[in-house]
Amino acid sequence: MADRRAFLAGLLASTLWPQHTWADAGAPAFLSAGKGPDGTYVLCGLSAAGEMTFHLPLPARGHAAAAHPKLAQAVAFARRPGRFAIVLDCVTGLEQARLIPPEGRHFYGHGTFSADGAWLFTTENDYDAARGIIGVWDTTRGYRREGEISSGGIGPHDMKLMPDGETLVVANGGIETHPETGRAKLNIPSMRPNLSYLSSTGEHKGVLELPEDHRKNSIRHLAMSDSGTVAFAMQWQGDLYEDLPLLGIHDAKTGDLSLMDEASVRRMNGYLGSVAITPDGAQVAATSPRSGRLQVFAQGELVREKTMVDVCGVAATRDGFVSTAGTGHVVSEYGTPTQHPIAWDNHLIPLG
């Protein structure tokens, strides 16, 4: 067995290992983690029509995934606070690497690749110092950790690569946590969420802080248009009688910030689960599993709303939005809904 592991490790480090592409994995349009009917956890590929293209086991509950831009490799992240991220070949199902954060760190469930796929960036918690970290991993050397940079805030959750291929935008949720206290939130009275823009080398290029009355709005999840407009979904940490918007749009080029009043604390039960934006930036969608709603906005106005039990994952296509739910449903706005024996987890990750 030891010889076989050594042989496989040698293949992984050499050009002899097959370099599968996403076409070899059934050309999925999306990735999603979920829970099977037997209680086991999986990472799945889904077509644009909602059909499953692959189905791979995970050792524990997943959260989000990152898709390599060229190869059929997906990094499946544990639900926070998680200490594993697994690199899977989505054709063979083989585990190609397992990422373990350094001592004193844990993952936040999200990551993103560089445009050429040579680097992976992961959101992490330096929990003893109460600061956010972006881990930097070299994919060409077996996903070896090469360093880390500051996230520009506390509690970095989601992160995207901007269209320039150089800038990362990070959703710093502002919430301090520590593994010794589980998922307890330690700093709600003083939390300060932000959107932080930084280079992959750690140079900070800008930051968006919300107005004072929004400081308990934890910025959690991001979506980006082809031009770099950032849509962000928030989760309210204050009293539910305060009715503030949970959905925002930020244009880093102009600095313009828009908040969607109808995606409110009361209407969405204080919680947005996921967000998506169409490639042209014309429409934005947000989900709330707590209220069972999917909302779609255009030019800052609510244009349609759908009720859907336990809806959370959402992704944009050029033909509208696709959503997933804990009930197993995959629903396209303009197609036929499908259902799988999978309780879909929080996110539907688009490829490409």
C-alpha cells in the first residue's frame, strides 16, 4: 500500500498524471455540495438543465467549492470552522491533495483560483489574533502553501477574483469567532464588516465600509458581473425589528453603492444565503432559506419574487437564474425543475 501511495504521489507531481478537463467530467455548469439520503456528504456537478454530471463523496459536510479554470479539479471546503479542503479530480473521483491550514488557522468555506489556475486563495481565520487571512497555495506544486496575506478585516468569508485577473475582493463579515467557543459570535457590539480589494501580493487597493447603522450587517457572499460590478449578500446580527437592506451592489471603479430596500431584514428574516448577478450586470438575485424566498432585482427594483422551501444556492446564466434547495430541487427560471435525492447545501458555484 505504501508503494502504491508513493507511486500515485509521483504521478501527481509529474506530467504523466492525466490532465482532465471539465468536458471529461460531463461539462458541468455548476458545482454544489449536499447530503445524500443515507446521511453521507457529496460534491456534485450539475448541468445547466439541472442534471447531475458527477457525484463524489466528501468526508464531512461541505460548504462551497472552487473550480479550477482549466482542469477538472474542484476544491471542496468544509463548513466553517473547517480544517480541511479537498482537491478532487472530478473525472476519476481521486483525491489529489488535502489542504490543512497552519496551526491557529481555520478555513471559512470559500476560495478562488487565479485566472491561470496556478494559485489558490483561501479565506481563513487567524483566531488568536482575531484577524482575517488569505492563504496562498501553489497548485503547480501539489497545492503547497506558499504564504498568506491580510484580508483587510475580521471574518473573511467569500472572495472573488476581479476581471483584471489581479485583484481579489473579499467579504470581511466582521464577526470574531474562536474554535474554543464553536460558532459563538464574540464581538457583535463592535463588529465592522467591509468589502476589501487587494492584490494577490497583499497590496490593499481599496475598502468599502457600510454606513454606521449597517455595521451589524455581516457581508458574507459575493457575485460579480463581467465588468467587475460586485453584488454582496449580508446577514443581520441585530434585532429583527430593525428593517435594513441585506443586498448591496458596489462599483469599485466609480465607488457607487446601491442597497436593495426590498431585500430587507424583515422580509428575508435577517438572512441572505447566496447571491448571483448576470454577466451583463443587469439583474441580481438573492436567496433566503429562512424566509423561503428568491428575489430578482433590475436597476435597483424588485422585479420578481419566488417562494421556495429552503432555497439557498443561486447562480446566474445568460438566460436567467438557477436555484437549489435543501429539498433536492434544482429550479431554472425558464426551464423544467428537476429533483435529486440530495439535500443541497448553501451554494451553487458556476464554472466559467
